[in-house]
Amino acid sequence: MQKAQLSSVPFFSGLGKKELAAVAQQTDELDLPQGKVIAQEGDFGHEFFVVEEGTAEVTRGGDKVAELGPGDFFGEMALLDEDRRTATVTATSPMKLVVMSRADFRALDASMPRLHASVCAAIEERRAQGAAVG
């Protein structure tokens, strides 16, 4: 993912150019078909995702709770916690996602205190809204 695209993600927006370049090196792109389950409620999460293209539906307990589109992110709780996913995310169109594993995040996290603080703030904000998609 390009640095400019990463900077549009809220918790990457406060990072400098060198930090964004380091984050970009730790991400991969993933193309998925419509109907693909990306994250399953109750499963253990190991990745964080940013929607580059396409749309997805977020469900909790079978009920739709949100829709995701370009620039939205999910799975942020998996970066810090080894908890189970709190919702299911299913592609409602073909999608292009940016993905970062917990291991890659942790490698960056140790040298980027601003990244850690931003992720924690995003998680707390989503938890307060009841909208976290671990």
C-alpha cells in the first residue's frame, strides 16, 4: 500500500514519512471475491485490514451492525490482543484489502510509540462506540 493511502487511515495519519514507509513495507494486498468471509466472529484474529476497494458487511450475532468501504479498517483489536473476533466481516463486492499481521505490527510497534498510541486510541474509541471488529 502506498504511503499516501496509509496516511488516510486514522491511526496512521499522525505518522511521519519514514514511519509510513516502514508500515507500508509490512503490509500486503489481498484480492477477495464477493461473498468471502474475511473475519469470523469467535475466531482468533491475527491480522488487521484496511479496505482499499469494495465493500463489506459487518455482523454480530447474525445482525448487521455496519458496512465498510474504502478507507475503513477492521481487525485492529487483533494487533494488540489475542482475543476472539467480535464480529463477522463478509465481502459484499469484490474487494482489495491491505493486511498487516500481528507479528509485523509488533515488529514495528517496538520502534514506533506513536503507532502504538494511535492503535490504542482507535481501539478505545471503537470499544466506547460498541463497534470494534476485533
